[in-house]
Amino acid sequence: MATIQANPGNSQLQKMSSKQLRYKAQEFLVSRKYANNLVDIISQWDDSSTLCILTLETIFMEVLKRGDMFLERTISLTISEPTPEMRYIDWLKNCYEEVWKKILCTFDCDKAATQLQALTTAMKLMAAEGKRPIEPIGELSYYFPLHRLKPILMKLLSPDKDNTNLISRFEEITGYKDALYYTWKSLPSLTPKRQPQEMFIKNLLELINKLPLGKENDGNECTDNQELLCGPQHSCGGFTWDQSSARRALNKVWACIMHWELTPQLHKQLLIVLLERVMPQLEKPVLLTDFLMDSLDADGPIGLLALQGVFVLVTKHNLEYPNIFTKLYSMFEPEIFHTKYKARLFYLSDLFLSSTHLPEALVAAFAKRLARLTLVAPPEDILIILLFVGNLILRHPGLKRLIDHSHGSEITTENLGVGDPFLTEERDPLQSNALLSSLWEIRALQFHALPSVATAARFIRDPLPSVEYDMTAALDRTGDQIFDREIKNKVKDIMLTFERPNSMALPKGERLLQYWQLTSSMR
């Protein structure tokens, strides 16, 4: 039996190279007489120990695969001394636990590459331990090492460190149903009811945003093609997804979050996660009413995001909010064109104003306010506003009086907007005198410097179409959306210079070069 104590002479080891680490790992895996090699490798661990992490990952992945740490427990009536085999397995387990502690501590280091490698190794070891448990599990056909997952989640939800990069890496295992399920099951016990630190909230919201939550028709069934982190691939393997249990876990976590105080940045992040991930899974979304109403009073993107939540409650949960149009009306300010979520406001406003049973004075106020904003809006937003106003007139033919109204019938630089009865500062759209005004702003846009804007503004003097304009397609063509879409596109054609340029002319084969040579020969 090999000696399993560290050699005192090895306490001051020099830094090993990657070749030395691999050699010692191979020796350890080949024969137990090199057991002390494991102690030497662990002693190499430091804040930049990526090579050490990879070496220990190789060792313990093989150890788990071979079952070297598993010992079948038998009931003995007599107390006897542990055998050398038992002492070796206990020592190996202690080394394994020490490595786990070091991996978790490495999550807090300053080097991003080392952090990511530590998390990757932790997930691999957790998966291997789930397939080959180191402790007896009885008659169970499936085992998930939950005691490994919880410490990982606790590190990801650090109250002191922004772990966005680690959470993005952790998202990779959420494709496995069992890992996703036990992550949801673990979150309620890790979410405090009292106010946590801001960084904890940020990490928690980031994690929830990365976690999917199945579909209602998933039920409790298991399909043959589902992949498990800790079980046979493409088979049930004894695991069953419980949709109702995962939803209850999310609701418990969100019930705690809603009682926390939030900074404006966290408030915005929470609303994004709520709308895109959480709201469809809540058992009682109506309980969000007070929170969303308070959020509506905030300026900028917070109010816009809250408006979308209120729209969901109004349309899907029969919430009555009589002042919603007044609040929507107040959001159309020049500042809206400088926010990231302006397209969302236009889209929601188009839905809110889609009913043909709204009071004509109310719709006229929106049409007039939108027309007034075209005087200060960027060109791409002017085009959207013109389509929006056109749709409002199509839904409410009575608004054609705003086009043919005597006010503003003759547009000149002298009388532009003079005597307009529209009250710009009035907060109540029904009291804005919009029906007494005209859309002289759109008539003025017919003289815009950009031909695209001038052409679009001429719709008020032409016969209106029989169907509404497609607002969704128009919103997809806004500057922000076009830019975001283009930077996400993968470059397919990579231009390479195969010929070294030796003059100002282009390489041979280009037509421009022919003209350049012709011009040069004439001199």
C-alpha cells in the first residue's frame, strides 16, 4: 500500500510546468505508489492556476469514471480497524473535497479566464459525480448531486462581485432538463426575504433571465430525446420534469424580489426580466398591479417598460385602469426619441389605440401630439409617426377634418402654426382642443429637406389606402434596430489581399486598373 501522507520535503515545491503536471497526473492514475503526486499537484494551486485546475479535472474525472472513491457500506456487528483500502478511499475523498473548496474559491479571483475554467471544471465534475456517485444511493436509478449545485449557485449570486460572465457560462448547462430543474428548485432557499445588496440583486436577475422555464405542455412527462446532465443521454434515466414545481419555485423567488428596494438601474433590469421571462409564469399576475402603477410614474425607460406590463394586465387579466390613456399621452415627449425603448412605445400605443370605439377627441389628441413631435423627431422616427397618424385616421374617418380644417390650409413661412388652438401643455388629452386644430405640421413636412420624409408626408393630400399601414415592419427599419441587426450578422465573405499592392492602383483583374493604366500611358 502506498504512503498517503504528503512528503515533508515537498512542502516547498517549485512551480511546475504543464508537462510536469501532466506527467505527475499520469503517474498517479497508473499506480497508487504515486499517490503523493496528487498532494503535489494540489499544492500548485494559486490565483492563476488554470493548468492546475485542468490537471485535477483530468484526474478526478478518471477517478469518478473508475469508481475509485466508491465504497459499498456493509453492516458489521464487530468494530474493526479500517482496512488500507478504506483509508485510501477516505483520503482520496478528502482530497476531492479540498479540490472542490479551491474551485469555489477560484470563482472570486480577478482573472476572468481562471474563473470560467473553474466553473467549467465544477460542472464537469458535478455531471460525472451524478453518473457515478461516490456514496451508495440505494435502489435509485437516478442521482443528482444537489450538494454540489447549491454552492455553485451561491458563488454566482455573490453580493460583492458582478458575475455576468460566469452566469453566461452557467447558462450552457440549462439545456439539460435535470440541471435546469434543480437550479429552479434551489433558488428559493438562496433568495433572502430581507433587503440584500445591490450586486446580489443584479446577479439574481441576470441568472433568472438566463433560465428558461419549459412549457405548459411539458407536464410531468419524460421524452426519449431529452438530455440529462447526470444521467444517460437521450433517455429518461429516472428523472421527471415537474413543471408545476418549477413554477412554484419561480413564484417564491419573485415574491421576495418584489419587496426589495431598487435603484433605477435595477428597477429597469427587473422590468425587463419580468416582461420577457417571468410574467407568463406567475400564478397571480394581478398582484403586480401596484408595482407597475408606481413604475408608470417614473420617467424614461422604466415608465415605458411598466406600460407594457400594464397592457398585459389590461388585455389578458381584465385589469381596469381608466387613466391609462392619459398616462400614455404624457409619454410622448421629445425625450422619447433618445431612449432605447422608443419602438416599444410606438408598438404598444398602436395596440392601445387600435379600438374603433375610442372617443374621437381622444384619438385626435394623440394624432395632433404625434404630429407636433415630427417637428423635432429624427427622420427615421418621423416616418413611423406618419404611418401611425395615418392608421389613426383610417380607424376614425372623422379625423379627416384635421386634414381639411380651415386652420393651416395655406402653409407659408409667415403663418406656420399661428393661432393653433391646440394646447400643448395640457395633460388631459380630452381637454387639448385637438378637434379644433389641424395637422399643419404634416403639411409642413411636405417641404422637408429629405425626399423620403417629404414623400411620406404627402399622404394627407392623397386618397387614403383601404388597409392600415404595417407598423411592425416600419419599426423593424428604425436606426437602432437596423444597427443592432447588422452587428449581429455573421460575416460570410471575408476579403483577403492575396497580392501585395505595389502602387496606388488596385490588383490586376479589377476593371478600374485598366482605366488607370490607360490614363498613365497617355501622359
